[in-house]
Amino acid sequence: MRICFVCLGNICRSPAAAAVFAHHAAAAGIEVTVDSAGTSRYHLGEAPHAHTVAEAHRRGIAIDHRARQFTATDFACFDLVVAMDAANHRDLLRLAPDTASRAKVVMLRAGDQDVPDPWGLPPTAYREMCDVLDEACGSLIEHVATS
């Protein structure tokens, strides 16, 4: 399965989600290909935010990524397109070229909580983001394993 995680700028939530999900998938013995992208062009080519990398590293998870923008042609490359919050979900649905593409778009949630955007906040916000990602990616692993 090929999965792309999508947030706004692709330097905090989505690269962390891709790395956390890949970590969970490897532990579960599930083969997946993961990537991440942003709905905006704000940070094209940038590395993930330093606090994102530090928090992932603290959890034993490496992030190796450069920010890129999600485009309509990406829908053909992925089986699942995972939005970090309702705004990204709406943007992805608007970008989707057809019904089949729209059907690939899902939200990543921990219970009823979107993945919080820590950009511009202190390091504790990145810890909270990764806590939510850990729970949400665990639930997504269950979904992928039964698909």
C-alpha cells in the first residue's frame, strides 16, 4: 500500500506522521510505502522543522524528508491520502480530479481530535503532536492491516 500524509506546509505534522506510521508498520510487519506533502508551497524544499526532528528522534524515529506540495497527479501515485486536519481534508477533496481520487482521502484522527499544528509553538507542542500521531497511526495501522 502507498500512503501520503498531507498537512499545510509539510515540515511538521505530515513528515512526522509518515515517519511514525512507517515505524508502526515495520513493527507490525506491514509493508507500506509512505510519503508526505503539503497543500501549500510555503516551505518547498525545506527540511522538517527542528522540533519535529528532535521529538521524533527522542522516540527513536528518524525523519528524512524535504517539503513538497501535493498535486492532483499525486492521487494516481497513492492508495490512501491522509489529511492531518479538516482544512487539509477540504483542500484535498477540492484538488481531487475525480470520484475515485476523492475516495482515497481520509482524516488522521486520535479519537475525535485532529492532529494539532505545532508550527510556531514551543517544543511541548511537538511532543503533543507526536503523542496524537502515535495514537492515530496505531489506529490507521489496524485499518491498513484489514484492507
